[in-house]
Amino acid sequence: MTVRVMLVDDQVLLRTGFRMVLAAQPDMEVVAEAGDGVEALEVLRSTKVDVILMDVRMPHLDGVETTRRICAGGRQADAPKVLILTTFDLDEYAFSALKAGASGFMLKDVPPSELLAAIRAVRSGDAVVAPSTTRRLLDRFTPMLPASAAEPVRPEIGRLTEREREVLLLVAQGLSNGEIAAQLVLSEATVKTHVGRILTKLELRDRVQAVVLAYETGLVRAGGGAGA
């Protein structure tokens, strides 16, 4: 199945480079481009897109707000997945975009093979922020955010089983499915099933949003420890 990709970046040269890389893939097609968020939202009204490569710093409407509007539909199966492209690792804009619903982020100088793998992963519903990178990102920026965690823990978390809550805590602490499986003495397939149920019960798009939620609700403190 062909992955329909949209490029959103105000630098024409970068879009050209990405388009050339993607055009060489038999399972990918660049179906649209935009130079800013306003143009991107307009194009999406009439173009079916699977994955959006989104810059964060653009004129008129930046990538964070554009991502928020695109992802406002929640877990709609046909909603495009957003992959943020940043210039600097641990960019605060990237964190804001993850909160807004992006499925992950990568540096703009990422090797082509990694970019292609990320696009395919996002298309299949996976997140593409490595667990260790997610943890560093959240540890750095969560303390700088408004204190939304002062609110009570979301009632939905009460629907999680004890095992699911345990898995969520380990996901938020930066462990991969394989590492969680080893720690809990479970199969990796079982852990993947638990993660899927957690996402469904909490109405989250992907693993990244689960990590963000765990931090925002105080289940995990910045620094990786479990909350009170």
C-alpha cells in the first residue's frame, strides 16, 4: 500500500530534497506540499494524506498549532499522522508538538534510511520517538509547562487494570516493549497488547501521548520516578 506523504516546510530546498528521497521509494508518494500551516490546512481539505512531515518554525501558522488543528479529531482512523522535523535535538517546539498530537519527531539531518523507516512506522500507527529520547525530552521540558498536573488524575486512568497501570509507568520511564517484557517477565507480544489497551482506554493516538499524559497527571515525575 502506497504511503501518501505531505511536506510542510517554508524552505523550498528542504522540501525538494525530501521529495527526491521519497520519490525513489516504490511504496511512497508525495501528494502535496505547503510552505506554512495555513496553506497546509487548506490543502488537506481536498487531499487525502497518510503522513505529514511538518516543520515547526514557519510563518503565518507554525507547526505546533497546525498539528493541533490536524489532530483535533482525536483517534479517527483516517486522520493523517504528523511527524515533526526539527533542527535541534530536544527543541521545546518539538515537545509542544507531541502534546498537540504529533506521532514523533526527527532531526532534519536524519539519514534517509531512518526517515523512510520513520514514515513507514508512523503510517502503521507506531511512534517514532525513541523511548530514551522521549524521556530526556519530557524530563527537560515538563517542569517548564503550566501546572496542569495540579488537576486531579484523569478519571480514565481508573479504568486501567493494575497491570496496565504498571505498564504505563514503565513506558513513561523510557522503557521499550522488550525492556518492559523483561522486567515484568512477560512476552513482548503481551506487553504490546497491554499498550494497545491503554491507548484505547485513555483515548490516545499513540505511545508518545501516553508518556505525555503520565507526566502531566503526575503518575511520573520529571526525572523518571513514579509519582505519589
